[in-house]
Amino acid sequence: MQTPCVHVCSMVSGSGFCAGCGRTLEEIGGWMGYSDAERRRIMALLPARLSGAVMASNPTKPELAGGPERPL
């Protein structure tokens, strides 16, 4: 079964999404019971959610949303 879990489980209070996988608590809890089609539908939403979750969890460091930090 495909899962977006990356074992970085931390809910972002501003968005309600997991900072690691981008799912809601409801989606995480129901994942095993969802059909393959429903899991694919949710997984299609995750990249946009994760982009927003990074910004919501660390609004003072916008460079984190674009990738790793660059050395000085």
C-alpha cells in the first residue's frame, strides 16, 4: 500500500496538516481504510499542502520553502 508518510510526524497548528506528509489527522487515521483511488486523490493534494505547511510552520524563514539553505 502506498503511503506518503516520511516519519516526520508533526502537526502544523496553522494549517492542520502534518509537516512531514501533508495529511490531516483524519486522513492519517483513515488511510488504511481508504480505497486506492481515494489515497491517490489525497496524494495529489499533498505537494501544494506541504508548500503551504512549511511557510505556516516557519513564517520568518521563507527560504525553507524553496529547498535547502545555501552556504554563506
